[in-house]
Amino acid sequence: MASPASEMEFRLAQRRILLIVGGGIAAYKCLELVRLLKKHGVAVRPVLTRAGAEFVTPLSLAALSEDKVYQDLFSLTDEQEMGHIELSRSADLVVVAPATADLIGKAASGLANDLASTILMATDKPVLVAPAMNVRMWLHPATARNVAQLQADGVSFVGPDEGEMACGEFGPGRMAEPAAFLKAILERLGEAQVIEAQTGPARPRGPGPLTGKRALVTAGPTFEPADPVRGLTNRSSGKQGYAVAAGLAELGCEVILVSGPTALPTPEGVTRVDVETALQMEAACREALPVNAAVCVAAVADWRPEVIANHKIKKTGQGGVMRLVENPDILEGLAKAKENRPRLVIGFAAETDDVEANARAKLKKKGCDLIVANDVSSGVFGEEDNTVVLVGRGGVEQWETVSKAEIGRRLAAKIAEALA
């Protein structure tokens, strides 16, 4: 008898998505979306608009989807192999991402003058749309009318998210992150249990024990440039910090995630601020205050080059010396702040030996309320699981090895208890 997991895998292997990639900077997210869908066994057939091809290439989509990329309504070869009518009905779900104001307007008005808009008119399959556009365009009355019309026609939407735009403005209009998008697609396919099987049952985003509270979380590495090419960094993946941010958001907390360079999607319900250097991270943390709790998970570089070269530093065959200066201690600065000191300040300690003793010393030196320490000597960076010990003024608590997501949820629960 087949296991439930193998039955889900079999069902997903029978599913096909027709992905229409619109023109916008968010088109790059579609590459990660395709990768995630393929990882789950879902077949993806891409349709690339002319504008979309300005941001991602047909070759990238073809390589990731392992399928032909369709672009031209009047391609004799494509029409002979598979006409646009058949193409529009060849999938279980039609997905449009990024859905620009132009694509949404065409679909709402019934226009069909290119391959993408013709498919949307001809399909008899469910349609899921992920808007992505400037905040003013998203809030424009014409867009609101078009979205309302499509919703009345039975079209589903995911996003848009709120945040900083590529144009520098802030507000709603960012395309949904690939992980949230994947979840929405699987839900439309009736396969939401796939996500639950991997991450546990969905947790409500409504009122929770941290509703009305605000938290700052730092995550990922920092990168300290030495020249335009090289720099000082570390192996932090950011996974644990992102898991803490997600755990807090699940309990209703308003979360500001200050992140160094990572490839991770922003957790649902979290406001993300991207930085590169320790100085930028310190400034972003100050800007986020006041908060009720600060959780410093980021692996911040202790040092930075005193001078950043304007050109690539070449080898001379004679060696060289690079002078370093200390970076600010973000955790200590928050814990010992005279103004706007968070009620709860938690630091993380990545240690290679004497984990508990070093955590106790760090707790005392930094002046924070709790240290979450782990042994990184055996390859924790980038892994899905972690083993931590919590060192506070009231004693030590050892947690068994669990997923980083679970650690994030447990720590969020402890924070909720402390702030109650």
C-alpha cells in the first residue's frame, strides 16, 4: 500500500502549470518559483511576454522548467505543434506573474492582441494572478476597477506585498515571494496538504499573543568590501534568523527583519530591510526603534577594512597588509541603550568550543537578557536543523536538535511569555 507521501508525489507529478511571465523587475522571482514547483514534481510550461523577455531570458526559463518557452502568437512552428487554444487549456492552472497593470487591464477588458492575453481569453482553466507594479499604479482607480472585474470573473489573486519598490517608493505593489506563491498555487490545485506535511499545519496570522507588539530581528551575514570585487564575510545562511522572524509573525507580532545578503524569501507578514555592511545594519536597527523585543541572530563581521580600494587589488608577488578596524557591536548597543532600550534583548552566539561558558561570558559582557548559543564546529551553517542552549540570568536550558523553523517558533513563544 502506497504511503500518503508517495500518493501526494504521484498526484503532483500529474499536475501542470502554464506560467505567463509578464514584464517587470519582479520577473526574476519566477525563476525561483519554477524551481520550487519542479522540486515538488509539478510540470511548468512557460509563456514569456515581449516585455518579460527584457528581464529574464527564454533560456533560463527553458532550463529550469525543462520545457519549451512560448513567446509569439503568430509563430508558425508553435501553432503547428500546439496552437494557442490548445496551449491555453493544456494545464490545470494558469498563473500570471508578474501581472503588470497592462496585463491586468487587458484581461479585465477582454483584449487579446498577443499570446499572453489570448491565452487568458481562451482558457477554461482557473487563473491565479500575482500583481507587481509601482504603488501609485496599484492604487490607481483604473487598476482597482480591473482587479474587481477579474475577481468577479473568478480570477484569484496572491499579493501584492507591501514594501520598498525597485523605484525607491514604499507601499503595496511588490510581487508575492516565491514561497508564498508556491503555497497559493498548491492551494488552488487542492494540494495544500503538501505544505502542511512539510511545515506542519498553517498557523493563523490573525490576533495572537504578540498582537500589538513590535520586534526587531537581524539575520544573515554582513559583507565588508575591501575593493569592488572582494570583501570579508562569513558562512551564515540567514535561515535561523528568518525562522525567528516567521515565528514572531505567526503570533501576531509586527516584525522588522534587518537582513544581510541572503537568497531567502521574506517570511509572510514580515517587513524586510536589506543591508550589506555592519554599519548599514546598525543604522537600520536604530531606525527600527522603538521595539518591544530585539533578537540579534545575524552573524555580523567583527572587523572591516580600514580603507576600501577603488579598484581591484592586484597580486604583486610581495604579499600585503590590510588594516582592519572594529565594527560596532549591534547587540551590545541595543542592550545598553539609554533611550529606546527594548524590553527584551536576545543575542545569538555561534561558538566552536566551550559553548555554555562562552555564552555566559557574552551574556554578562553584552548586557542582554538571553543568549541562544550553538556549536557551529560541525557544519550548522546552511543546514535545516540546529541544536541550541539558552543561557539567561535564571539558568540554562538545553534544547534537543530540531528544525530551525521549530526553534524559531519555540523562541517566539518564550518571547510572548516574557512580554505578557
